[in-house]
Amino acid sequence: MGSQEVTNWQGKRVTVAGLGVSGIPAAKVLHGLGALVTVVNDGDDDRARAQAAELEALGVTVRLGDGATLPEGTELIVTAPGWQPDKPLFTAAAEAGVPVWGDVELAWRLRGLDGREPAPWLAVTGTNGKTTTVQMLASILKAAGLRTAAVGNIGVSLLDAVLGEERYDVLAVELSSYQLHWAPSLRAHSGAVLNLAPDHLDWHGSMEAYAADKGRIYEGNRVACVYNVADKATEDLVRAADVEEGCRAVGFTLGAPGPSQLGVVDGILVDRAFVENRQKNAQELAEVSDVTPPAPHNIANALAAAALARAYGVPPRAVRDGLRDFTPDAHRIAHVADVDEVAYVDDSKATNTHAAEASLAAYESIVWIAGGLAKGATFDELVARSAKRLRGVVLIGADRALIREALARHAPEVPVVDLDRTDTGAMFAAVQEARGLAEPGDTVLLAPACASMDMFANYNKRGDAFAEAVRELGA
């Protein structure tokens, strides 16, 4: 279904669930289109009251402290992506036959509202690597001379992208499993699932439901469904998807690529998917050294971005130039400093076990700083796979005992320092302890495998604390 199916918003009664980065823009856009908007929000704190006052000044109704009750006469709910599907509001909506859209669904349906030809979406999801891959993709598209932006879950509003004054040729779109759950009619030009590992299971209810929501990114793809050859679950999602005729499955691999794949040969990123006679021919795209940092999982991100760009018709040179131009965000395998011949690396963004495992795989001998909020995760598999790389471990945070127990089972010979602290000063102590365990040539790696909110406002603050502590070491 496209935007043409909802042509008259005038007087339509819409309930927006949740204030915040998606709810407020959605409420403003819908109000501007003439809808009668009511915002419901669970919280009723000072920040929420200030946001409510701003919306009420425009003529939007806001109900604070009550996100459970369906306002009378509601014809549509537009929800913030984080609201869980089992909330009473959605149960009431289902009973009343009221559709529920997320902010992504709303943006998808409002494309072309101004009569312009909508920009196609190249969409990326996965447990880890989404943001980096989308940013790489946008860099490649820009290198090809295309007007583009990295949007979606990455922090740039999709509503702004589809309704703003700026005109785009194509959009690089990061989508979370939450956003995909609430986006039933999304149909991307091409989509990629980078990897699948248990995450957000408390929200989705099961791994199967989580995977199914990720797989929605492939529905209706026109040109390519990009999957990870090393992660069979992503290929299974392609097989299950209902795509447009002629759409192809395109794999990416860190090994030599087969036909319809992108991969690596002798330090070269190679395309055997978007070439003439892919049974025999291959196209060189870039060198591994063009990717920063050249850690294995980041090479995989680059290959996925290249696959989506090539699906859109981008020439090989733009792939190379775009990857060379790309600079990773802070707290993603960021080298902070070398102190006494030991490297200190900040990967605070590794907030789950899958991300931490990828980070640990990038180094040979590691003093690992880990811990925080586990979000229901288990650590046996991560520790078993990484044990041979561990020189020592320093544990912080509320759920550190779960990691300590996994270490005792699978890496009993590795020395462990258990810091029984959750104050923010614990990071300085952790870095000091790590220094004591490290030897020249080692890497002290902050890859917590856990969320940060037990000790820090977010993973950025956690990474900042680590970097500050490292700088004090070298002072």
C-alpha cells in the first residue's frame, strides 16, 4: 500500500503512542496534514511535560501517564518503535480493528505526498553493524555523485527525509527489528540482513519472532536481497521472502566469492554478482586496506554496503572512493592510545554478545573489559569461542557475575578481576586493573557485551569514560 491510499488526513483521528525522537515529529506532521492527533505517553516527568506543552501549543492533545487506554474514536495508531507489541493499547486496537503503524510505516506511506517521485530505499538491518554499514553505503552513494542521506534508526528522521525540502536520489536506511515489526507495507529497492543473533528477545518474545521481523526487510525487494553467507539464518530469510520477479539473492563472504556473491580474494574486495557472466568474471571493487578499521566484521559490513550500492547501479570506483572516505563513529573499535606498548581500544558500542565476539575476533591477545546489563543474554558461547585470545578479564557492572561464571566454565585459566562497583568511577579502576594484566603487544579492549544503563547514560558515555581513563594512564 502506498501513500495514495490515504489521501485525505483531514479530520482523521490518529493516536500517536509515545513522545520522543519519533513520536513528536510524527505528531507534528500528522497535525500539519489536518489529522486530529492525540498523543499518549506512559511517562509524566518534567521532560515529558515540556514536550507536551510544545505540542499542545500547536493544538495536539496529549495524555501523560496513560499509554494503555485507546482514545475513543481512534482510526489509526502511530507508535514509537520501542513500544512492545503486547501492550494493552495494541490489544485494544486489535479488538477494535484499528491499524498500528510505526514511524517507518508512516514515512513510507507519506512518500510522494508532494507529487515528487519518491527516492528508493536501500535498507539494512541485522543484530550488529547496521549503523556502520548504512554510513558506508551513504558514503559510496555520495562518491557516485548521488544525492543521499543515512536515515532511519541512525538518528536522522525518515519523515524529514521524505517530506523535507531536500531532494534525494536514493536513501540509505537503517532499520531496527522494532521498526520493521511496525512497517508491514515497506517495500525496499534492495535490502540486507547482516547477521542474526539473540537480542531484544524480551521485546519480541522469541528468537523466531525476532528473526521474522528482521526478515520483513526483504519483502517486496525489487533488485537484490543481500545476505551473509556465514550466517545461514539470513539466507533462510531470503528464501522465505515474497519478492518481486527478477529480484536476486546476493551473498557476501569474507572468503572467495562464488557466482552471485561479493567476497575477498588476496586482499581485494571482489564482486561476482553485478557483472556480465558472473560464472566466469569478477570485478575488483576496493582493497581491504581501504576499509577502516580492517577488522573482519567491518570488512563484512563493507561488502554488504558494496552489494546494496552495486544493486543500485553504482560503478566500482565509487565503492572504493566511498570506503576510503568513510570514517567510523566514535566507540566502534576506536583506537584510543598506545601506552607502554599496549593498545587501548574502545568498542563500547558492543552492547551484546554477538558484537563483542566480532570485536574480540579482531585481536590476538586481549585484556577484556566487560559487563553491564545483560538484557537476558547468556555468555557461554561468547567465552568459549574467545577464550584462546584472552590474556585477562576485568569485569564491571550489574550482571558481571554471568560473565564470570561463563569464564569459570570455559576459560578457567584466564585471570579475572571482578570489580564490585557500579559507580562511574569504576571505569578508571577497570583500566588500571587491565594495565596490570596486559603485556607489551596486547590489546586492552572495552567490548562490554552488555548495555550500559546500570552505570552510564548510554554507551557513548561509557566509551568516553574509558578513553578518559586511558588518557590519564599516558599522562
